[in-house]
Amino acid sequence: MPAEWTELNWLIRDPDEYYYLVLSRAIKISVIMPVFNALPHLEECLASLRAQTLRDIEVILVDDGSTDGSLDILEAFAGNDPYDRVTVLRQAHKGAGAARNLGLERAQGQYLSFLDADDVFDKTMLADAYRKATVDDNADICVFRSRNLDTVTGVTSPMPNSLKIGELPKRRPFSPRTIEANIFFCFIGWPWDKIYSRAFIQNAGLRFQEIASSNDAYFVFSALLQCHWLTVLDSELISHRRNVHTSISNSTGKSYDNVYHALVAIRDELQSSGLFASYERHFVNYALHELLWHLHNLREWEAHPYFEDMVTQWMSSLGISDKPLDYFTQAKERDDLALVRRCGTKGFEQYVELRERVVLSDSIRALANQLEQVKRQVSNNNNSNSNSNSNSNSSNNNSAEATQAIAKANELVKKAELERKRLAEVVVAKDAQMRALRESETFRVGRVVMWGPRRVKALLPARATG
């Protein structure tokens, strides 16, 4: 029969293609990838996606209004896929959250994978994650490890904090309710190192926030906290690109309040699902961490309004302001919170000055401790030398060690003094810079222009997006 003969030739020519298109219509994973002006790294990313050993997938590429030719690359990739698995969707530029939601509406897979258009994926990434989530553990979510890929140097390095397996239950799979550590610090709130059961996501009604930055934290943590079974795979399967100057994480200053709206959405989801009482302390510690991280990574002129809103509105709204310092578990963030409270509404410049002085004190203290250790070593060597009845060679060795220790001590003294001067100069320079900024005409005009909107914003109730 011609039809059977055609199928037999097809099977001989490409067994994988025949299996996908004829024997198995089931889609195991829907890969959803938002793309916005990703041209420099897009082809490498798509090549690693095409090389995936798991063939029973669909790839939904959502062009988010690119203007650099990325759409042409996507359409060529879709046209050249031998298994006809690729769909290209287009939307006006709305951000990654909206693009992921559009892809999610079209997805048909058993599991969902949300990938970034500049990362590189190990060829077994999807196969390994799917097997762990289904065959091994029957879990709603599977999380795996990642590595850093420096865009400038091309060097990869481990990313141990992206998945803290040592703080998770040893049983696989496990319920998130059995995690004793702070779940917000066990994982990172980005979506691409995880696969999610589509049925679970649909039943939970979860979607990404459609805001310019921090649009994935609400989706990721809401899923992690509400899933029934969670599992982890202790393998590095993705290279996450760093130092990409066009990425969303490098433009948070344009939408600096998005982190607050993401935190409000997580809190509201915890409250509506009845989980807030169980996770309140974990959440408040995470909220402080996120607010301080963004503060320290904003440029100076962006940090001023951010600091003001953080102190006057956000910390109170998120339950940070009324908690004692010992409520917070991270020592460095606890110290920074004490400085924020000391500054009050006096402004970001005073916070920077106080923080620089703390850094100065910590550096001097560390060097002083090293110096004391060297002094004790010198003293021990001298005592050993004076009380020893050993031969002259031993005495000479002790003298040489003492001389080296004294030289090291002198080096530390010089280093401590240089560090003191350097940090003192930083404080003086910051003072001068802040003074010049406050005295500038631009700053004065900006304060006058923004006074009205700031007062109106302060009177409005906190806006939550979810």
C-alpha cells in the first residue's frame, strides 16, 4: 500500500520525526520564551533549544515588539524546525510578563517552561527536568541548578545560591509546607530554572504580573508556596547570561516601584490562599531583602525617590516598620535596616554616609584583628627563641620567622592606614557630591515639580497588582 510504504520510508529516514508526528501527539513540555531586541545572543539561545534531546515539546516564541531584527530570526527558526513544533506570536511592546501570559494562553503541554532569550541550555535540560518531575517524583514543580555565563568574558561560574538544596527536605518529592528554612531564600524568584505542571498553574489561576520589572516574582513564589509536591534536581542545566546591558534587570530604575508592587501581590496571594499566617516572618524578611537589594543597585539619582517611598510608605505597608530588629534573620540586612531607621525621612544621602562609615569601621576592625594575630605570633616566636636550648640553626629559624612576622605586621599597619584614608575620602567625596546635587538648580527644580505628585501619592492607598 502506498500510504504504508510512505510511512515506512518516513520511519527509516527520521524515526524521531515519525514518533513525534505520528505515534505520539502528546506534548510533554510547552516552552514559552518572550523576546525583545535579543539579537546579539538570540541565535545561540535558539540553537541550544533546537538541540534539546526531548523532542515531544512545543516552542512558543513571543516577539514583544522587537525593533532590531529579532522577529526575522524567530520566523526563520520556526520555518526550519523539522518537527513543526514552533509557533511565533507577536504583540506590541508590553514587557516579558505580558508576553509570557500570551504564550501561556496558547500552551498545550503537560508541563510549562519559561525561558529567557539570551540564556544557553544544556541539551538534556528539558528531558532531565521532565523525567525528574514525572517518572521519578510526580511533582507539580521541578527546580534545577544554573550557572552564570559572563557575557563580557564568556566564563561560566557556579551559582550556588540559586538553589539551596541543603536547606530543603531530603525526601523527594516534598511538600513546601515541610521546608523549615525560609522558602524565599531557598529559591530565586525567576521562572527559567523550573518546570511547572500546566494543570496546577491553570487550577491555581496564576499569571505573571504585567509590569516592567520584577514581573516574575509573584508567579514563581505563588506557585512554589501553593503547589502540592515539589522536587529538585541537583544538576546544572542552564547557563544564565550576566552583564547583558539591555536586560530588564538593568533598567529597573525606570520603574523603581515595581518591586514594591510585586511584594504586595505576593502578600495578597498569601493572604487570599490562607498561607500568610504560616509564612509572615519569611515574607517580611524577604521583603526587606528585596527592598534593600534594589536600593543598593539603583543609580544615585534613582535611589533618592526610591528611598523616600521606601521609608515613608513601603516598609510600613509590607509590615517591616513595626517589627523589632531581632525579627530579621539576615545580619547584614538587619544592620542596614537599623541605619534606615536611624536616618528616618532625612534622606538617602545620610543613609549612604552612615553606611560608608560602617564599612570603614568594619574594614579597620578586620585589619586590626589580623594585626593582633600577627603580634601574638611574633610574641610566641620571641618567647620560644629566648627559652629554647636548641642549636643555632633552630634559633636562626625562629629569628627569621619573627622577622617575617614583624614585616607582615608592618604591612598590615600600612594597609589599615591606607584603607582608612581611602574610605574616609569616599565619605568626603560622597558628602561633596550630595551637597553639589542638593545645591544644583536641577535638583531644586525637580523637588518643586515633584512635591505635588509625591504628596498625592502619599495620600492614596497602596496599590496592589496581582
